[in-house]
Amino acid sequence: MYFGLSEEQQSLENSIKRYLEDNASLDTIKAVAGGDKETAEKVHQGLIDLGISSLLVPEKYGGLELDMLFASVVSGALGSGTAPVPFTGTYVMAPLALSLAGSEVQKEYWLPKIAGGERIIGIGLSEFVGAREDTAISFSNDTLSGRALFIIDGKNADAFILSDKAGQLFIIDADDSGLTKIELTTVDKTRESIELVLNKVKAETLPGSEKNQDVINKVIDAGRLMLSADSLGASQVMLDKAVAYSLERKQFGRQIGSFQAVKHMCAEMAAELEPCHAMVWHTAHCFDHIPEEARLMACHTKAHVSEVGKQVSRTAIEVHGGMGFTEELGLHYWFKRIGLNRQLLGSPELVREEAAKIQNFDQSPPESQRTKEAGNPLLV
């Protein structure tokens, strides 16, 4: 049996790629990276018109109620275009968290607004995934205090969904007077990151997440899958650009693509990358149809695609030689996007450890013997 994308999924993927080619060129990405927020908003609105905001929202609340494979297709297309728009947090993790754990009142209020592209929801689960020693989120008297790092889609968010160390989820208003937002400088200039400092911020619990870590694990699994798909899309573009350049660039009277060393570099990239497509698709399939395997597959996919993406992006730049480092070609936008995706919601090392625990293979030392965080490579 052939396992691949349906005609509808391919059509959606092609539509988004065509839109980004027409409306988010490299010059547009450079402008957004330089601080052009108006252009980013226009690109975002066009994608909302294509339906990215309503993918996972149930029909009852105005959404399309599609499956995770459709969402991964969209994420891959956004990665291929280094789209400077919110997606993983706002349009995947947030509607999933609300659908799984929100009260009916919360669902009726938030889900239609997400589906219509009227609200951006930042996601901060670092406290559960692996917090720094100097951060902690505490819930008391219906308020939250503490710090949350690397909020996904947090820059222009209207609200945030956060977790404590136990995995309980809360939703807070972005305009609360007790909330301080700190911009973080990361390698990826197409998606801005922030840190939240909370001082008795009014919070609503998502009741279905109380003493139920299955909810937050599913939300994290979905996020890891989307980041993997995004990296896969970006990696594929870097491979395609490397092959195209090798057929254009001439040295010693020959196309550099005719040299065996360059052929091997391109072939190795393609051989490493091709299985990743099936891996992402299968993980998305597991999420909706084989839930008992979904968490393990999400860990393996996040770790493997992160490593492959790192290698492909480096090799693609090598094929371009000195031109690979120039602003003119802009390969660094894809390279850095892959690098940030690699670290969000757990580095390859962390998610491999998690996969080992799921399979009862864990032989790591006690937590007291480990350093929770030895600096963060994302901060520059």
C-alpha cells in the first residue's frame, strides 16, 4: 500500500506554496526580518484567507475539523517559504488544548475567534518540557506567578496558554497588568520569541488538564510534529537550491554539479531527507488513528528531522561555497529557522531521553545529578 498525501492535501500544500511565492519573496522576508510588521500582517491575513486558522477547530465552533496530516502539510509549506506568521502555537497547539481540556464556555469564546483568525494565542510549556532552575510557575488564588520562556507565537498574542511543572494548563490575557513581556533575541528573525514574567496574573484553568498529563503530552506531541514538518519543508528548499546552484555554477569550464564530490553531497542530502517525509506523515497518521504510538513517534520524528535538517542545511551552504553565506541568497533564513525548530519543545537529546523512558530504556542518572540547563544556544 502506498502511503502519501491525498489530492486534497497536495492541493492545499500547492496553494500555500504558490501564495508564499507570490507574496512572501526573499525580499519580503528580509523586510520582515528588518522589522516590517505591516508586511508580516499582510502575509498572515492572506494565509488566514486560505484557511490555516481553522484547520483543527471543530466544525461546531466554525472550523474545518481536519486531521493532523493536513496541519503537517501546511506547516511544511510554511517552512519551505520561511513564512513570518504564527501557526504551530496559535492554530495547532491552542485549539487542540482548548478542545481537549477547555470548558464549554472557554471553547465557545476562544475557538470561533481562532478559526476566524481574530486571535493569536501564545503557547508556553517550557515549565513542563524542561524549565531552567531559576524559573517556576505557581498557581494560587486564581493567579499565576513565575516565568515562562520561549513562548511560541507569543510576540503579538492576545492571550497565552501556559503550564506549570505538573502539566496543568492555564489561559491568561495578554493585557493583564501583572504580565511583563521580554523580547528574546534568537537566531531566527522570521519568528520573534518572548519571555513572560508573571506577577499574580489572573488565570483560568483548563479544567480537563487538572491531574491529567495526557492533555499536555498530546499538545506537545502536536507541536513537535509541526516543528518537524516546518524543518522538513525548509530543508527540502535548501536541498533544491543546492542542486539548482550546482547546475548553474561553473568552475574549470564545467558545472560544479558534474564533479563527483558535489554529486555525493547532493545525493547524501536527498537520501537522508526523503525518508523524513514518510516519518512526518506516519506520525501525523498515528496522532489521529494510532494514538498509543503517537507520543513515541513524535519524539523520534522531532529528534531525527532536527538532526537531518541540521546536516542538510550545513551541506547545502557548503555546495554554494562563499555565496552560501551572503545576504543576497539568504540561505541563512532557512538555516536559522531549522536551528530554532531544533531547540523548541525539546532538543534532540531531550526528546530521545523521553522516547527512552516511554520504551522503558531510560538509563539516565537521577535528576539531582544532572544540570537542568547549561546555557541556552538560542540566546545570542
